[in-house]
Amino acid sequence: MSEHLGDDAELYPLGLLDDDVAREVERHIAGCELCAERVSAGRTVAASLASALPAVEPSTALHVRLREAVRPGTRAARPPASWNAWGFALAAVFALAFLALGWKALALRGQLAADDLALVTVVHSHFNHVSMTPQSANPVAAKILYARDGSWLYVIADKPGGTLRALAHTAEGPVDLGVLATSGRTAGLLVRPAARVESLVLERAGITVASATLVYGAATTSVPNRK
Amino acid sequence: MNQPAPYAAREVDPLVEDFAARRPAGLETAYGLWSRLFVSIAHHALGDRARAEDCVHDALLRVWRAPNRFEGNRAMLKAYLAASVRNEALAILRSQGRRDARELRAARLVPETSVDPPVVDPVEAERLRAALARLPEEQRIALELAYYGNKTHVQISEQLGAPLGTVKSRIAMAIRKLHAELAVSGEARA
């Protein structure tokens, strides 16, 4: 390098230079330790200037997205292959129907095949449910069915209006649960997380559209296990 | 007593080592320490939380995946990432042509007038305010317009009626003086 940088060494860390000048600075500091130190000092000052900005707390969703992005080899926890996922999802849908129609609808049990009845029994005797709180100007209506022991959860949304992604906070940190599968006017996702899910948000195009906190144990929202 | 050496006193900072080696733990720790700083920087420039978080996401991943390995200490890593987020935010502003509208809003958020809302780092902000107060007024104003107002040096030149070279020199001098004042305890707080 024949010359050191002038004021550009201090202007560069503030993002004040045009792109072509900024590229020249980057090329220069790659081979000039003195100017690289000046640029680094400028960055330190810029970070101090940021300390006086109004604080904005990051969302859980951002943490989840970054964590998953740098771990491309890991996938969100899924039900094991031995699970009959479709059968379980079907049972969850039946359970939702029971919630909506009231227990009198159980008269329909007589009309169901024996296998389906068994699945429904397993589901409604061990899970809680929660309506998700709508978020944003264009929210989505959604519910979560989840095992009281945290071993599984099923998210179902009405009129998703696009691809929905479920992001969760678990006892072991944030997890990207994956994208809800759309079928007709609803979308659903069955997950068996590695750690108990404490809260969950649904995102559409990076914007949170619904959120919920999961309460475990014999909550009042659980489906009654009646005869 | 057989206590381990203080974290900051170790010869090799595991955070920097993990980040330079692109181990997920490096980004995870950096995010845990400085995510509020990064989102606040992006939000100040973009004025929208969702866009700010997208900006932070893209900027951090770009650094993470860059072919050049980071070299330096923890304070330098923090500053490097913060600068990357700000540059990403400014690039978004430029590409979307919203800079003028944001400047008007952002210009009202200089430290002297933003004492009511919580700030990113109150202790550091107080040190900064004291250091800014010791700058010559023309340097302080030029720097504040550049950083807090998100203005280019051309725009500052027009606003202040000062030659472009003078504005650049004022900003550069302000940076050098602030670094000299803040450097003493800056690394200890990183």
C-alpha cells in the first residue's frame, strides 16, 4: 500500500461511504494493519453510539430463526416413524370437533369405527388445548392441542392465508417446529418435541400472527374424560 | 483457592474462538449478549420491528457465512457485528428510497433528547453522553446527524452549509476523539 487511508477510515464504520469507496477501503485494510486498526476503532465508537439508542427487545422468533439457520443439519423434532401420524392427526381433528360441538356430539362415537374410537379415547383423555392469541393486523385463528406431559402437540389453524411456520420456546431453548401442512382451508402440524414446549408462535412471511403459552398439568381447559 | 481464571482474563476468549471457527455456540453466545443492541440499531434506522429483525437475521448470517474469518477480541467482535447490522439497515434504506422519511424521525432520537425511553446500555450511554459533551460542537453535531440522523455526509454538508470535506473531517475527528475517551474502559465492558 502506497498511502494510508484518510478520513474514510473513520467514515467507513458509520456506513457513510458510497459503495465503490467502501469497497476500496475494504481492499486497503485487507493489507494494511494500521488502517485496519483505525477502522476497528471506528466500529468500536459506532457500537458505543448505539448504546444510547432506544432499546428494542428482540423477539423469540428471531432467536429461533438464527439458531436453526446455523444448524442446517438438525431438523425440528418430529414424531417417530412408529407413530401413526396421520391417524393421530385425525384423532386430534376429532377431538377438536368434540370441543366445538360439545360432549353431546359423543353420540357420534357409535358411528365411528372401533380403531378411530380408540384413537379418540387416547387423545381426549391426556391432552390440554389452548386458543392462540391473534397477533398483527392480519392474524390467524389457531388452536394447540398438547399432551399434558409435553410429549406431543398438534397445531391447527383456520384459513392460514399463506405458509405458517411454528416457532417454540422449550425448556432447552428455542426450536423451529416447522411449517404447517395446508389441507383445504385449514393447516396443521403434529410435533413430538424433544423438550416440553413452553410457548409457541405462528409466523407468516416473518410476521407473528398468533401466539400462545402452554400450561401443563390438569388444566381447566383439558377435555373432560367422561363416560 | 483453586478458582478458574476470570472469563475475560483468559488468553483465548471462547466466544471469539467459537465465532471465528463458525461453531453455532459462537453465534448463540453473541446473540445472547448483543441481540438487543443489534435489533435496536436496525430498528432505529428502519423504524419497524419486523424489518429490523429481518435485517439483523440477514446481517448476522452474512457475517457468519463470510469466507473471511474474524480476527480480534470480544469488543472488536461486538463492534464488527454492530457495524454489519447498521450497514445492512442503511443498505435497505437506500434500496427502498425511504431514507428521507426515516431521517426526520430518527433525527429526533439523538441521545440528548431520548432520556425517557430505556436505552440499550444505560451505563455505556452515560459514558457516551459525557464524551460527546466534550467534543467541539461542530464535530458533535456532524457526528450526531450522521449516526442518529442516518444522514449522508453530502446531506449533512447541505444542512450545515459547510463544505463536504469539512464535514467529513469533523466526523472523522469526532470519531478519533471519542475512541480516545472511550477506549480505556470500553474493552472491559464488552
